[in-house]
Amino acid sequence: MEELLHYFPELTDVQRQQFAALYDLYSDWNTKINVISRKDIDNLYEHHVLHSLAIGKVIHFKENTKILDFGTGGGFPGIPLAILFPDCQFKLIDGTGKKIRVATEVANAIGLKNVTLQHLRGEEEKGRFDFVVSRAVMPLPDLIKIVRKNISKNCFNLLGNGVICLKGGSVEEEAKAYRKTAEIVPISDLFTEEWFQEKYIIHVPL
């Protein structure tokens, strides 16, 4: 939690309690359904929660923004972002039912009111959203091909509606088809921890 409070000192008491509860919840669920590498659970806040919240450092979603978390797994980046932006609406989907079950149980346990969760493949999602967020689910061109249909034309945030991805490694090749519009932000510019080296946020307006 120390890293979280360092980078997000403005968190309310409710948000702090929600974030603090995540470790025990994920540790417990991870013994039943493996959604986080067992050797990585001790790094939950740095590798999963803070990583998800990097998106909140490049855009402050305005009230009533609708966000789809595509391939949320156990709830990342959707659950941390839903805690950070309680006035926005999040939908978390994943094609693996047991992962959605974990994310649902965690969201319910911490009292998140601004999320809906569904066992659903991205191709089947029909809703419209201001942004689609994802964390290393698939190559960027494949993701955009699937979610382009889901992006609302009504734009009211400072960033243009579109896709916001968390990616690692060499991202230039993936983003080259969108180089005229894509913005690539090194997370190491936002957070100083060594783990964030060679990790990026890619925003592609659609």
C-alpha cells in the first residue's frame, strides 16, 4: 500500500479501505482459483494494482465516462480503476468464467457500485463505451479490430475516445499502424520502481 499512497495521496478513506482489502481477498481467492501467479501475489500492489492505476496518471476520466475492461482476468485494470474513479461506469468482461467469478467476488466484497461483470468474449460485447482498457490481452491490431465497434462517437474527455492498453517490451512494432495517432507513454516516467522499466501505456483514439 505504501507505493499506492505515495503516488495517489489524495485517496479518500473509503478508497484506502477498498485498496487495503485487495491483498487478503486476492490471496484467499488465489488459493482456490489461480488468477495471479502464486509467486507474484506478494507483489500485488506494485505489479497489478499500481500497474493498473498508471492509466489514471495519463487520463482523469470525467464523471459518467463509460469504460470497458476487455479480458479483465481477475479484475485488472478494471477494479483498481473503478476504485479510483467512483463516478465512472465500468464493465469488466472475460472469456474465462472462473476469472470473472473471482473479479465479481472481489468487487462485491469491497462494495464497488460502479462495475458490472460478465462472462463474455469481446466479439460478443455489443455495448458502446468511451474507452476500452486492457492489460496485455492480445496484439494491439487484433484488439482494435474487435473493439472498434464498441467505441462511442460522443467524446467529452481530454483524451479522444478509443483504446488504452498496458503493454510491455517492444511496443513500437505493434503500434506502427497507428503511429500518426497513437500516444505511447513509458510507465517509468510515472513510477520510479524498477519493475516498470519497459512497460508502456498506449492510447489509440478511434
